[in-house]
Amino acid sequence: MIAPLAERIRPETLDEVVGQQHIIGRGKILRSVIESGEVPNMIFYGPSGVGKTTVANIISKRSGKTLHKLNATSASVSDIKEIVASLDSFLSTDGVLLYLDEIQHFNKKQQQSLLEFMENGKITLIASTTENPYFYVYNAVLSRSVVFEFKPVSADAISEALRRAVKILDESDYKDYVFSCTDEAIKHIANVSAGDVRKALNSLEIAALGTAIDRNGKIEITLETAEQATQKKALSYDKDGDNHYDIMSALQKSIRGSDPDAAVYYLARILSAGDMISACRRILVIASEDVGLAYPQAAVIAKACVDSALQLGMPEARLPLAEAVIMLATSPKSNSAYNAINAAMYDIEHKDTGSVPRQLQNAHCDGEGNLPKGQHYLYPHDYPNHYVKQQYLPDNIKDSVYYEYGDNKMERMTKEYWEKIKETS
């Protein structure tokens, strides 16, 4: 059985690895560690197909350690014990390097089983994860390891890997023919692979299998064939992982930053991944958190757009949702309501705020200990401008200020109105 193209052309040296120059480029930290020959316990963090396994393989060859690979989705503690049992064999004289893929799928007990062997040096651990290790890796394992972040590979770097793959295919699988791939096809595959080298190489392999040999013995992958092989752009998005929250965060921060172009782009990313519900929820939050009292009507408009989207369904739902994010991005901004409620909740959680003032309590019969008798509530509608000064906060926090008027037209007008009313009352 022939191995996939991505496996057959896997780089054997650091110089052959595309991308990750921020950690494996000459003079960079991970490269220096690898070249030193002393391999510490490490955690590789980053999306799929960006070179984590490849670099682990290279480390194993340079270190002389026997490489064992486990995937945490299917491995167990007994698998680790089996590896430890092999330490006394002549095959493991230089020690064992354990590459544990998707470590976030190991529970706390399973991760703890690694500690003893990490500390006595019997096992050097290289764990990889697509999730943030500071959230998913047990702290004791994390503290004994060095974390390196792998980033999505640029389209230019992926193009470099694709050209290398074409050359290898021409010299191996298609050595009896003239095999090539147009620059347009390579560029397309690289652009739609979302930073995933493995995805790009798989698409190239499909395109090669789907290209017929012409009468001159030539096989040329064209842009049309590449488009058919890739079908739909690979989107880096998971509905409950880091990437999901990164994109949601980017949507909200783009709207908060009043950039409608970025807002529409991140909305499109979310909708293309089929996660309309998350987009709807975040839009409703933004209307109150970031636009707020600068344009109170934004919450009403956002709700109407979300309701329309939910009734329409995709693909039509993209239209009212796009309207909502553009409206929010171009609206004046205020977080005064957000700050006010947070400040009030902080006091409730951290202070003895006291009882509701007597004049605000629901009217009831005074007991013998209540003096003076009567509720003494002043009904604002009985006074000019429907306002009368009285204490509303509990005694313990009667001078607290939670709401500060925002610096925008709507709240400035409101502030001026109430300052004028209160001055004349």
C-alpha cells in the first residue's frame, strides 16, 4: 500500500520544513535546542498540518532516541507502561522519546502517569495539541515542559512545499512521463488550504490522480483541476475549540474597533463553517456591550436581524446578519452600561451592601421597632419634571456611583438633561 504523498515527502531536516521560521529558523530558540543535542520535555501547540509531527521526527533522529508515537484519542496508561517496559532493551539504550499527539484528550490521571518518567529522564515527552495547552494540559506536566507555538503556514511557504512535491512526483510516481503543475494551480491550492500543508499536499495528490495523460505523455495539473480537487476552501474552525473563540473574539473586536470590513469577513468565516447560532448570539451581546447607550436602538435592530436570520436560514440568513454587523461596526460606541453592571455586581459579591431603604420597600405594617412610622416614599410623578431627590441605594453604599455617562452624543444629551433637572429641583 502506497503511503499518502504528505507522508512520503515529509521533511528529514529542519531546512526542508516550510513555515515555523519564528522557532526553527537559524538562530531561533527551538532550532538551537535541537542542535544542542539535549532535548527537554516539550509541548507543541498549533493547528493541524503545520509541522508538529515532522519536527518531532527530526528531533528523534538527531537525538538518537527511540521514537514511540501515541495518539491520546486512543491510547491508555497501559500503552505508556508498555513503552517504559521496553527501556531495558538494547533498542532503547539512548532513551525513549515519546511523541504524544492530541494530549488534550488525556484526562488528569492519564497525564499524571507521565510525571514519574519525565522526572527521572526515562522518557522525553513531546506532546502536541491543537488546543491551548494552558487550558488543557495538567499543570504539573506543563511546568516540566517548554511550550512552542506552531503557526499556520503562509501560502507562499505552502507553494514552496507543493513545488517540492511536484518535483518528487515527477521523479518517482510519474518518472515515465512529464509531470507538472501550473503556477496558477499551485497558488490556488496554497491559498485555499488555510495554512495546512498536509491539506495542500492531499489536494495536490487528488489533482494528480484526476489528471489524464495527454497524447504526448504529459500530465499537467491545471487551475481547473486544482479547483475541482480542493472543492471548498479548508476553514480553520472548530465549534468548541480555541479557533472558534479566536474568530468570535475577532468578530467582536472588529465591531468594537468600528471596522465594518473586518467584521463582515469574520462573520463570513463563521457562517461558512456552518455556525450561524454562535454568530447570532455574539451579535446580540455586542449590541449591548459595545454599542450600548450610544445608540440604544442598535439592540432592537440587531434583534430584528437575528430573528430574520433564524426564520430564513442559510444562505439567505447571511444578509440580515451582515446588515447587523455593519450597523454595529459603524454605530457610535459606549461601554457605560457594561461597566455599570460589572461595578454593581462586584459590590454585591464583595461588600455588605445592606438592606433596601425603608422608603423603597413594599408597603407593609410597621412593627414596634420601626421608627419613624410610615414608609415616607416620595412619588416622583407628583413633582415637577417627574423628579424628586431621595435615597435609593442601601445605606452602606448610598454614595456609590456605578453609571458614568459615556462620551457620545446620546449620553451627553441625557447627561445635560438630568443635570438641568436636578439643578432646578
